Amino acid sequence: SASGGVAGLIDAMLDAENDERVQWRGARALRDLILKDDENKQRCCDPSKKVEELLLRSLTKFPLDSSVQGHVIRLLGALAFGNDLFRRKAGEKGAVTCLIDAMRNHPEDESVQLHVCTALTNLAHNSLENRSRFIEADGVNNFLKIM
């Protein structure tokens, strides 16, 4: 079932948190599922699943792996789009800082840079707190350095 797909992918990512291939492939597959089905997005954003924490751990564990960074950041941005609760929780857990770190760690990777910009835009939308986090984390200067 579709819900088994979302739950199964999240479980696989949790079971293999130290395997970068499982992390980026799981993130890619989850993103594909949520883009096609709003119910899957809601399943993925279920607060009991704490997906934002899983994604931020992946970003932190594999800071130099552009596949992990790109796919996890794409999923993070997609989940933040139109979801105030996920946006707030991800921001509180450190998503803005993780995204700025990814921007700094991958200055020549246009794909990672694009996904960081999209995710930051989605996190900042309707969230004064996340906008403030971006400014406090020196996000503006980091953006200017990359440009």
C-alpha cells in the first residue's frame, strides 16, 4: 500500500542511518511518493514519525556527500512547502543551520545550491522564526559568498 511505502521507506532510513546510499535513495523515493500524492505527504509529515529529525541527522552525518545532501535537502524543501507545522518543527531542530552548512560545504555544486535555496525559501515562507534563524546564522553573507 502507499502508506506502507512511506512507512517502509522511513523505517529503512532509520534502520540504516549510517549508510549514505540508503539515505539518499530513501529520500529520493519519499520525495517521488509525496509529489504524486498529498496523502503520502501527510503520512510523511506525521509528527510521530519525526522525519525532520531523521533528515537533519542524514545531513549532519554525511556533510560532504553531495548525493545525500541534494536528495535529503530536496525532500526537506518539498515537505516544508505549504506545511507550517513541518516548517516550524524543522526550523526548531536546526534545519536552517544545516542548509547553510550544505551551502558552504558544496560551493561548486549547482544542484545542492539550488535545492538549498528552494528549501530555505519554503522554510522561510510564513515563518518569521526561520527567517530570523537565517539572518542569525549569517545566511546572507553565505549566500553572497556563493554567488
